[in-house]
Amino acid sequence: MNYFQLFDLPEQFELDLAELGSRYLALQKRFHPDNYAAGSERDRLLAVQQTANINDAYHSLKHPLLRAEHMLALRGIKLSNEQRSFTDPAFLMQQMELREQLAELATVVDPEQALYDIEQELQQQRKALLRALHQALASGTAAQDQLAAELVRKLKFFYKLQQELELIEQQLQD
Amino acid sequence: MALLQIAEPGQSAAPHQHKLAAGIDLGTTNSLVATVRSGEAKVLLNQAGEAMVPSVVQYGAKQVVVGSAAVAAAVSDPENTIVSVKRLMGKGYQETLALTEKLPYQLIEQSGLVAIETAAGVKNPVEVSAEILATLANTASQTLGGELNGVVITVPAYFDDAQRQATKDAAKLAGLNVLRLLNEPTAAALAYGLDSGQEGIIAVYDLGGGTFDISILRLRRGVFEVLATGGDSALGGDDFDQALVALLQQQHDQPNLSASARRQYQQQAKAIKERLTSSDSTDYSFSADGQQLSGSVSRQQFEDLISPLVKQTIRACRQSLRDAGLTADEVLKVVLVGGSTRVPLVRQQVAAFFGSEPLTSIDPDQVVAIGAAIQANVLVGNKADNETLLLDVIPLSLGIETMGGLTEKIIPRNTVIPVARAQEFTTFKDGQTAMAIHVVQGERELVEDCRSLARFELRGIPPMPAGGAHIRVTFQVDADGLLSVSAMEKSTGVQASIQVKPSYGLTDDQVAQMISGSMQYARQDMQQRLLREQQVEAERVLEAVSAALATDAALLNEHELATIRDALRQLAELKQQGDTAAIKAAIEHTNQLTDDFAARRMDKSIRLALQGHKVDEV
């Protein structure tokens, strides 16, 4: 299913999130199972399926990483659940270093400051990758699509790091 | 794809006819029923003039007593008098044993589930709840002068799948048509009309008799979104009472209490708690097991006792805000629900944490039932111009067991429902034709720390070499938060059959058996009821298809139109006759015939929804 078509939006990486949100709500209002609470059993079931689709589509387009994955899937490159080892040693080295910094956070003198520094660093890297991803997806050639897939794989690492960072932040606050 | 009845805004699908609907707050300590009459939602009084019906059921050898009359029996006949049955809903026998010191009845195991041995025989929590629901529905239909078309029943926001399913089973057993299970805090926000005119973040703090719920809702353009929920299914005013009971025991050096003395202490503790909402100190005097006991408790003493419990609730508030990615000062309104929010310490702490005075103008005991009634009125179709949409989230993550007893999350908590997620599995042996999948709910890494929901067996997988079969299992959660699972082998398209064995729930067969076995339904009644159900369903299908034809007949060619009209005529005729199976077959036939029509209408409707939306923007 093409989620962009579902929302009647152009198939591109750049997306107006507010516009997506209001289209999502318009569709939800129309199809939510509550509209069929007094309807026939099958209508209710279908409404559930339809809104589940709408929810899934919204979830996938909202997040840049999932949106890129969906675009690539539409172009025949399936990334979700792939079992593939990474072959960029420089990138892996950088990831390990970042991970070590995270692990040491609890022991440094000013964890708040260190946390802030890492967060800034992560954000910058992520932004750079997203910019590159945007460009690669816009070109639409097979080679650029492969590059985009590689960028998505890298971004996954960064989003995972961000999650771990937030967890540590919570622990520090507690 | 098949037919969906789509009413354009401001235009109802069928000629308007007022339907009877009620909202039911099925509470741990008390239950209430409310309805909308002349545009106003009100709690209904039973024949004794009470709004609140104690959720207490006494099973005597000769008769079943529900409500206030059973409360007295809780002291004289504790073994046969079930209180706070909501705590047992969807619970396993083993996990209930952990609570036994608080429960004075004979617990037994009923295929893994907990049940109670009473003078009237073995009763499970679903049956006990059904008694309460039937009593409330009876109050409603007597007041309204007719059978209810549908009800909305509220549940704590974090009720897991087994608990929600048990609630729905209880309604089915009571012969009620459930329009929706509604989260209690969402109902409370609806009662305050926060859905109209306001935009922003709302926190609903619900401290009832037996449960604590905190929900963070967001209101935007008439849409209610539950951003996060949290709480504790075993924390409430009962625990305040327990703390006081322990204090009284200490004051009088009574470490061990008989079942009936414990009830006496509990009633006394409750009264003390209530008096302490308005005074700084209170004296008490009562007798238990022939002993006369008296003394006094100060509010300070009481607050010292409950302070850790209140702090626990505030911690949960903080966690939920964090889950929602918000801070306390971003909360626009705080709604208080549940009788325990009358305790001054609770109000103080909530106001201090959120930095604003909470809303309290509606009776905190009634606010949930009132919200449920408002929603029931909308869902049953009495309010065609309704613009409110309730978007809910799944309260706990759904996952499956993987190698080494670890959980793999398939649908993370706080995902908007309805939702469907698919997962692929493969065989690990040559010629393997079956596979077992264990579904769990919870946030923890280890399967044993999560709640087991169900075990599924996939059968009928076509024999292939190891790793050759790819089975796609789809987990679907509906608007009530209830899970269903389907599976398909991808390369051959074979639909693998699924044997569902709920870990803490009743199978469909068991529910059917309970219905037919229940004293309320003699065999003939049962047949009548099945026929009635099919007739109602036939009526719904007829209405839906007719409405669809009225607006979209242009999407069909002449032949298609004639075939569908023919099927409708047949269905309408069969509906009048008494053959349940024939009606069922005619419904299925009509559904099949209209599948394609429905797909076309769906596409058209999506386009319309987006267009209408674009017009709105201009």
C-alpha cells in the first residue's frame, strides 16, 4: 500500500507534518469504528481494519526514518527486518566511541554538561545524515536509492543512541 | 473490503429514531448507570433511590442479592459475599493466591482462572460482574421504559487484554450490547465537556476504591487523544482503609482478625476516613467479635499512614507525563475522579504537583458514568452531528516470546488503536506443519515478568524444508483494546488455522456455555436470543446497505444493482421468519455481494474526506 496516496500527498521525503496530521485526523474522523458502533458486525470489523491501516500509514510517514524506509520499499528496496552486517569500519568505530561516552556518563564530574554535549553531537550528525538522505531520495536513480538505504541504516544507529541517551537522562533525573 | 455505512456529516443514514443507551461505570467498590435524557446526562437511581450500587454480590443457597442489601451480608456471610470482584477480572488462580489474605472466600481453580466456591455453586468473576451489570441495566430499562439498544462500559485505562475481554464477556452474559469499552479517565474528561471549545493537555487523576489511574489526554480540533496512561491496578481508597485497619489493630493489639471482625474494622476505617476529610481528628467506637473498641485518630496520623500511597500516585503522574513527553506546567486542566479524591491530602498533593487547582464541580463518584452516558448516546446514533472522535492508545506493549524466554515487542505501548502489525515466522524443521506462539503483554524483557495473554497454535502449515515456510501472523487490536490474531503462510497463501487458548480468559465456547447454563436462560430462551441476535444483525445490514445505495448507487452497473436489491429483499423476508441459520446465511450472502461495492465506496469516501478537509482549510 502506498501511504502517500492514502493521504493524497506527493511522494517525497520532505513533508509538512502539520498537513499530514490534519489529513490523518480527517480520515480518522471518517472511518473510526465508533462511527459504526451501531452498525453491522462486518462494517465494524472493516472499520477496524481501515483505521488500523490509517494509523499505520500515519505512524510510518510521521517519522523520517520510517518514511524513508517506506519510500525505499515502494522503490523495491526492503529494509525492515533485514539481517545484514555493516561494512563501514570507520562508521562502526565512531559508533563504538559514542557508546563508550554514554557508558561513562554516570562517572564524569558534570554529567549534565556531558549529556548536553553528546546530545548536541548526536543531533548534528543526525541532521547531516537526514540532509544527505533527503538529497539521495530526491534524485530517484537506482544508485542514489542504494545510497539512501545505506544512510537509513546509519541513521538507525543514531536513533537508537538517542533512545539510550534519553533513558540515561531519566535515570540521572531520578 | 466490504460495505461501510457512511453518513455524511449532518445527515443521518436512517430516519431518525431515538434509541435507548446507557453508560455504566463498573467500579471496584461501587457501580453506577447513567443516561442522556432531554440532552442532559444524569445518573439513574434504583428502586431504593440509590445512585451508587455497591459492587457486592451475595450468593445465597436460594437467591442472589446485589448491591446495598448484600453489603450487610458482607459482615454476616463473608464467604458467600463477593466484594471488589473487579480486582479478580481476567486474573489467573495463581496470581490471585498472592492476595488471599485479603479475601475471605473459598478460591478454586477453573481451567487456570480464579473462581469462587459459594452456597449457590462455583462462580467466576465474569459471572459475578454480569450480575452487577444486569442489575444496573435493569434500573436503566425500568427508568427509560424499554430494552437498552446498547451500553458503554468503562474500564481502567491500563486494563490489559484479558481484563477487557472479561468485562466484555460479563456484558454478553448479562445480555447487553456493548457499543464500546471506554477508558474511565476519557469518560471523565467527556463529562466535563472538555471536548468542546478547549484545546490542550488534560490530566485525569482517578483514585477510586481499588484502582489508581492517571491519564494524559490531548485535545486538538475536537479530537481526544490519549497520550499516555499509567497507574496501579491494586491501589486505591481500599488501601487507605487497610492502613487504618492496621492502625486500629495496633491500637487494640489485635494482630489476627476473624473474617467478620475484619469487615467490622473495614467499615469503621471507612467511616473514620470520611470524617477526617472535614475534621482534624475523630473519635470512634464499635464492637467486633463481642469486644467493645474505642479510640481516636487524628488527620495527621491518617496522613502519615497514607502519605507513601499518595506519593506513589504522584510518581505515576510524573512517569506518565514523561511518557507523553510533557512537563507538569504544560497541563491545562486536571480532572479529579473517584471518591478517594475527597481526601484533602490527595487534593493538596495533586494541586501542588500540577501547579493548578483541579476540576471538582461534578461529583467525583459520578463523573465517569456521566461521561459514559454521553458517549453511549453518541455511539448508539442519537447524535448525528457529532464531531468528537476518541482516539485511544494501547496501554501495555504486546509482544511474543522468543528464544530464551525473552519478549519481542510487536506493538509498543501508547500506539494509537485500532492497530494491526504483522510479524513473520519461519519453520525450523523439515516438514514442520505446526507452530506454537506465546503472546504476552507488558514492558519487561523477560516473558515471566510479563502477563501471558494467550498461546496460539498454528496448524495446517504446508510441509516444506526447514525455513521454507514463511508464516505471516497479524496481531490486530480493535478500538476496545482487544486483541485478535490471524495467520497466513505466504508462499502458498494457505490460511493457517489458529487455536487460541487465552491464558487468563474464557474461550468463546466457555462463554456460550455460561450463557446457556445460566439460570436466567432456559433452553428456549436461548434459542430465542440467538434468533433475536441474527434479526438485529440482519436489520443493521439492511439499514447499512440501503443507506449505501441511497447515496452511491451510481457506483454500480444495472446488473450489480439488481442483484444487490434482490439479496436485500430476500434478507428482509427471511428476517421475518424464525429460521436463525437461514438469516445468518442470507447476511453472509449479502455481505459477499456487496464486497466490491464497499471497496469503491471506501475509495470515494477517502477522496471526499480529504477534499472536505481541504475545503475546511480554505
